[in-house]
Amino acid sequence: MAFQPPYSPSLFRKRDNASGASVVAIDNKIEQAMDLVKNHLMYAVREEVEILKEQIRELVEKNSQLERENTLLKTLASPEQLEKFQSCLSPEEPAPESPQVPEAPGGSAV
């Protein structure tokens, strides 16, 4: 007696076509989900970039304001006050980014 499979080969081919179609459908769903995730992430990143740009603008503005205030205070301070201030700074704590102060017309640093 010859071995006979419990199914016909044509049935197996149909199952292959059906499973092939389902694989394509699954691939499409995965691609759609990945696109959705990518779009969501891109939106979130753009939003965060805008927030950071605004924070940078605010910090640049605040820095400019403080630099102007610092320059004004240096011009109004007497050389004795500046010397006293410099002596108060400990060597362990360097002055925060102290720019070179241009010499005043009298020859003393301001």
C-alpha cells in the first residue's frame, strides 16, 4: 500500500498563497505602525527643539543683559573697589569667565 498524504498538494499551495498574503498584510501593518511611530517621534522632537530654541533665546538675552550690567558696574566702580573685589575672590574659585577689561583713558583698568 502506497503512502498517501492526508491532504492534496493543491490544498497546500492554496495555503501557501493564503499565508503569503497574510505575511504581506502583516508586513503592511508593521510598516504602518513604524510610520506612525516615526511621525509621532518626529513631532515630539520638533516640539522639543522649539522649546529648547526658546530657552536658548531667553538665556542669550539674559546673558547679554548681565554682561551690560557687569560692564556698567565696572565702569562705575572705583579702582579701590575693583581691587577689593578681586582680593575677595579666592584662588580656588576662579572668577566666572572674566573678560579682559579695556584700559580706561587714565591708564587704569576698569
